[in-house]
Amino acid sequence: MHSKYTGFKLRRLAVSGISFTFKLFMLVLFLFPFYWMIVTSFKTYGGSIVFPPTLLPHTFTLEAFEQVFTRLNLWNYLKNSVIVTVAVIVIQTLIGVPAAYAFSRYSFKGRGIMLALVMAAFMVPTQITFITVYIMMSKLRWLNTLLPQIVPFGASAYGIFLLRQAFMQVPTDIIEAARLDNAGEIKIMTRIMLPAAKSSLMTVTLFSFVGSWNSYFWPLVMSNAEKVRPLTLAIERLKDQDAGINWPVIMAGNMIMVLPVLLIFLLMSNKIISSMGYRGIK
Amino acid sequence: MPYVMVAPAMTFLLVFTFYPLANLVYLSFFRYNLISDKVFIGLTNYRNLLFVKKDFIQALKNTALYSFAVVFFTILLAILFALWLEKDSKINRFLQKSMFTPYLIAMVSTAYIWSWMFDVDSGLLNAALAFVKLSPLRWLNDSSLAIWCIVIVSVWKSLGYYLLIVLASLKSIPSEIIEAAELDNTPWLRKFFRIILPMISPQIFFLLITITISSFKVFDSVRVMTNGGPGNATDVLVTYIHRYAFQMNMRVGYASAAGSLLLGILMILTVFYFRFAGRRVHYQ
Amino acid sequence: MKKLFVVLLMGALLVSAQGLVFAEAVGVTEPITITFWHARGSTVDAEWLANSINKFNATNTLGITVEGVYQGYFSDVQAKTLASIAAGDPPTIAEISCTAIPVLATQDLLVDLTPYVERDGFDMDNIVEAVSDYIYYDGQIITMPYTRGTAIMYYNKDMYAEVGLDRAPTTLEELNHYAKLIYENSDGAVKGIGYTIEANYYQHYLVQSLNGMGILDADGSGASCLEDGSLLQFLTDWFEWTEEGWCAVPALSSASSVVQENFNNKSLAAFVSSSNRATTISNNAKANGINLGMAFTVGYGGYSAPIGGGSLGIINRGNTDQEIAAAWEFMKFLMTDEQVAGNHVATGVLPATYSSIETDIIQECWAENEGYKLSYEQLDFASEIRFSPYVSEWSSIVKSAMSQLIQGRNITPEEVVQNLKDEAAALF
């Protein structure tokens, strides 16, 4: 009896040991690339190409960052990224919330078709629509502005869909009660619906943020001038055509781009994870 | 009132999503480079795409292989990890967070970091291989390996997110059902296939569709890591369309034909999923 | 028939009338800002260009401000320029590659500079003849040479001397022989030679040494290298060289900088690259203590070399007469002896005018550095790919095919040639 118990315990210990080791391995697998980016950015060019590579910089230097700042007008790119991202989030919210509310609380003619269109739009990648949109933008003479990176994303099908799902879970009596109190639609939306759908809203916002901050294909196609390009396109500019790929410089540029996102995540990771997981999709 | 509320959203979707789709198909019947006048050439673009030139078929094959691999491995690993990390503990939560981090980072950044690790001469992976006395690999320079490198990066980047979704759906399974199964001493595998999998099938189905679509539109990682090479070993549909539309003398008509085919493929796949997989999905 | 003639005549009249409208040189009357798109991204290039622009902006008396925009590689400049023309918002002036000039010219997108050249008495005979092919099209002057280049063989003198070659090779056969020796003597640690894939540049001259015209026919609308066996022979050889190991397989991305990296860390004894990179390469070699030799490039049986690089063109759509006139002033400034000579010395691009060669700047540089002079001397036998609207697409098709063979290595040279025949059928 006694030996059986210890055997069982040992086995469990072994299993959890293996499991723990494997978990550590996974941690390394997922975090190490970031570590490698950070470490590389503080290396000298010579230090980055020694073989075998060193886990810590031989000589710690800020040279790479200096190069990033001297070779790029970083503020320009940063500013564009910020403007585009903020604008997209604001417009998407202003347009998406009423639409989601209407879809969730009203039955009207054409609702089914429109909802189907929203769902269909959710599945159409921008990589298919870009040719026509490019032609439209060029006819509007917008290609030297930030508008082509903002306006086409005015309505987020995903956001509308997700918010609608969240709004639908708000009990009808609350809304009815509010209506009896003579609350207007806008008031119902802002005072009742939005607070109730807070975590969905956060998910949508986060997705919009990540989506536009990180977007690469769209600005690549839709920008003709450096003054309207975002950070994602700036890193390419750090590749010197001839002088060898200077990985520390590229990683330094990369770090500047990744840092804001990482910081936000570090600050709000619990909230993000929970809203992402639990409201991500239902 | 509801019309006023949905009007802006619908306008945006019509102008920037549905009109471009229709126009794409329309343009595919023309020879057009944005500067010249449009010349109607019927199905010539399609004929060139499918039967004359070989590069489109290659891009199509690459995309299909890539998508299949990404869909398969992402879903499989997401389920396995979810089961493994289901228990609420500190390390599990930390691991979930760590795995989720790459999802928030731009694919461009991810691609640069991994290109650096894949670097043949001074990259980390070859150093690791050398450390365990294996001969170095050519990674992105190797035509049969390159596409797998891109698959790895994609799975690495998005696994954490899909893991969270699967985890959430696992947690939404009513505990009575699991407890009942445990009381019955149902074997683990059977418990998984008979109870857990059906219960989370709506989410898995959703993943199937989203990951398929996002795989078919892969671009950023390919452009940064290989730019379609070596040769056209990693050329995918979107890099192909982009190349013909914006390089190569801007053959917009031809690129539109390629885009229309991509659209067609996505539609067929979606219908297929709903027809065949959708039926098996168990809705609570 | 008669009707057709009338129609043609009318057409011709219309065209010439339109030409007349454009063919008027105007002066810049008020302060104006113009944009210049270019591909000068390497550190020395960017520095020199920034100097040029600053100097022009500070010294011109017409109030012209030039804004330089780096657009990436030549192919990016080409793509972006075309896209922006379509969008109606092009740059005023751009640095365009030899492959892009025909694409723009045949669609009538470049300003005919003739009236300006005539008005200002700009001496066209002063332009070095070897780089003047892409200046003229259809009786018009459409570009000015700016960053024209030729290929140079950069080699590690010590490494080649060690295996018994104490001068530059004169034929491909000789080069290959010693390249192989270097590889064998180092037990495979050092590759003898490496080429990056630029089908219309480095590979063009190698094929040209076999068939006399390279990857595109003399009339610019066919590729007989596919039929006469020359391309197959070259591809088979090149594949073989890389298979044997002494010829480096180019890296997939940033190949040109990887080659330089390998040269600098002494795992590569020689490579072919553009003269436009001479300064960068010399600086790096010096920093790494390498005894750098610069030599004529060699093809089968003797010297063979390409001409390529970029020229300045003014876009005629979406630009006002004032902008065009301002761009011409900037162009003229870049063609002054001081600028041409300085450009050559600072970066390595070919000096494009005879008078610039007489300047002290160039003479002093050449006295000190044989390599720069050599690039100019090489023009005696160097030739460029034919002016053809197909150049751009055909080179990119051939490039991709070569990449598949040399980098991908999952296809035979015969299959590559067969695929190219299919592509040629769809293109020409």
C-alpha cells in the first residue's frame, strides 16, 4: 500500500517535472527571440557577426540606436503611425458602435442581408481589394496624404460583429426601462450598452490598434512619399544596400517599433488576456 | 432610426470592400496598366495565368502548402497546449502571456527577428546546430526549407492567440459534463473525442475559417524574409499579385485576374467548410 | 489605302503638334519646390547626394528647392514612379535605371529635353559616348547619365597571389582555374568567386561573351540565347561551378551586401559588383585589412563587361512647366564638372562627361587609385543591354529563373531554359 502510493507520487513528480521543463522550454522558445532582438541592438556590427554568437554584447554600445536616429527621420514615421492608429480607432468606434447597436436591437427590413454583408466583408482580405482602392485613392489625389491608410478602414466588419454579439447579451428589460425613462438612443448606447460591453469594446480597440500599428502591406502600397509612411516601412530603410546587413541597426529600429506595443501589453496584460480569451469569440 | 445607424458602416463596406471586389473581376478582363487605356481582352489574362505562364501555378501551390501547414499545425498545437495549460496556475498563466506576446507584434518585426536568427553565416540557429555538432542549414536560402521557415514563423506568431481562444472555449464547457465523464472513468482519449472536441467545435470551426483566410493572404513575412525566393519557391498569391500590379510595368489587369482567382478560391473554401465541416459542428 | 494614309498623316500631325506644345523651354520665374526620387541608399551615396542637394538649394538663384526622396532599389523607384504617374502625383525628376527608361520612354512619360539643351547650349558631345545610349529615344533627349556604372571584379590580391596569380585574370577560364585552386587549398573554407544575380547586368555580360548580345536580342524583341544554346551553356556552367563549391551561391536577400560581408571576413576571394559601389567596397576592405584589387570583368575567352546604372529623367505628366524647368536646372547642376567628378570620386559611379575627367578632382583620384580609372577604361569594351520595352520584364523573368536554378537548386538548367521559352512566348 505504502510503496504503491510512493510509486504513484514519484510518477506524478516525474510527469510534472517533465511538464515543468517543457514549459520552461516553451518560455524560451517564445521569449528568446525578443531577448535576441534586444541584445543584438546593443551590439556593435562586428560583435553581431562573430561566430558563434554571444548571448551578451561584448561591448555594450548605443551606436545602433544613434544610427537609427541619424539615418531616419524617426519622428516622422512615429507620428504617422500614431495618427493613423488613433484615427482608425476613433472612426471605427464612431461608426461601428451605432451599427452594432442597430443590428442587435432593431429588426428592420434588409437587416438580414446587411448582417450577411458584414460577415462577408469580414472574410474579404484587403490584399484583394487594394488594386481598386489604390485607383480610387489616386483619382482622389490622396496618395500623398495619410487618408488612404485611414479612410478605407472606417468600418470594421469584425468590430461590428463582435460588438453586436456583446450588445445582444444586455438584458432587454434594462433597455426597456431606460426607454420608459425617456432616455434617447444615444444615451442608451453610451450609458448602458457600452459599459456592458466594455471588454468586447476593449478587444475591438486592441485589434484595431494592433491591426493598424502593425500594418505593412497597406501602407506599402498606399504611400508614395516618405512623409506619409509609418514605422513598419521605416525599418526597410535601415538596410544599407551595400554595407552589409547591419543587424544591430535593424534590431534597434525594430525595438523602437515593438516597444510601445510591448509596454501596453505589459501594463494591461491581465485585462487583455482575459478579454481576449473570454470574449474573443462566442 | 436603425437605418441612420447602420448607413455609415454599410457605406464604408460597400465602397471599400464590395465595390473593389466587383471592380477587380471587371478589370481582370482587360489589359490595363493604369497609365494606358483599358483594352478588353476577354479571358486572355486567365489563360496566361493558368496555362501559359508557370509562375502563377507555382505561387498557388506554395500558398496551398503554406496554408495547409499553418492551419493544421496551429489548430493542432493550440488544442494540445490548451489541454496542457488548462489548469489555472502561475506558470501556466505566465506561459500563456508569453506565447501571446508575438501576436501583438508586427509581422514585419517578427520576420526581421527570425530572418536574423535564420541568417546562414552568423545566425543563431546555425550557431545552435554547430553547438550540437550538426552541419549548418541554409534555411531561407534553401528552396525546400524556406517555405517551412515561413510556416514556423507564422505558427510561432499566432499560436498564443488561438491558444487563448481554445482555452476560453474549454473553460466554457459546463463542469458537470466533465465531472460526469470523470465519474464514469471514461478513458482520456475518449473523453477528448466524445466530449471535449464536440463542445469546442464551434470555436475550432471559427479558427479553421479565420486561419485559412489569413494564410491565403500571407504577404508581410514572405516579403521581408525571402521576397518570394529562392527562385519562386516561396512566392505566394499576394506577393504575386503585388508584383504584377506594382512592379513589372504595373499589369493591373493581369494582377486583377490573379486576385479574382484568389477570391474564387477563398469563396470555394468557405462554402466547402460550411458544407462539410459546418455540419459536424456541435452548437451548444 | 488612301484613307489609311490620311489617317496616319493626321496622326503624325497630331503627334508633332503635341510635341510642339511640349517643346518649349521655359524659365523658372518664382520659388518652387520639386521632388527627386532616387535609389541612392548606401551611406556614401546618400551622403554625397545630400551634399549635392544642399549645395544646389543653397546656391541656385532661382529659388528652387529640391527635396530628395529615397525610394529603395531601382526596381522600387521604377514601380513607385509608374504608380505615381498613374495617380497623377509623380515626382518631377527621378533616377531611373536602364531597364526602366524604355518602359517610361515608350509610354511617352519623359520630358524631351531638346529645347532646354538647345536654349542653354548644353554640350551633348561632352557626354561620354559609352553611356549615351539611353539618352536618346525617338529623336528626343530623354535622360542624362547620373549614376551609370559598369561591373568591376573586386578581388583579394593576396589570396590570388598565393595560388599563383599575381595579376588580374584576363579570361573567365583563367579566373575559374584560380578560383578553384583557392577553394581547394583552403579545404573549402574560402570560395574563389561569387556573382549576385542581376540578369541584365552581371549575367548579361557573361552570356554576351558567348553569343555577342546577351540575354536580349539586338532588336530588343526576342531572346535567341534560348535557342542558340548560349544561355543553356552558361547556366549549366554556373550551376556546375556552384555545385563544385568554389563559386559562391548568392544569398537570397541583400545578396550584394552578403557577398561583401563574406569578402570582408575572408571567406570569399573575389566577386563581381558594380563600379558604383567602389568607394564603399574599398573603405570596407581597408577597414578589414584586405589587399583589394579592382579589375576588368572577364567573360568566356576574354574581357567582357556590362553597362548599367541610373539616369536622370523628368516626368512629363502631372508636372507644371515651372516644375519641369526647375528640374532641368537641377539636372544641369548635377551635370557640372564639379558634381560629376565629385560623384565619381565619392561613390564610384562612372564619370559621364569628358570635361569632368580633366578636372583635378578626378585626375588626383585616378593617380592614387587605379580602380576608379579602370572602371572608366573598361567602357572601351563594355556594352549595355538593348534599349527595349521588354527589358524590364524580361530581366526580372530571367532573374527569377536564375534564382530558381542557382539558389533554389531544385530544377535543371534544361528545365529553366524550357520555362524561359514559355515565358518568352507569353512576353514577346
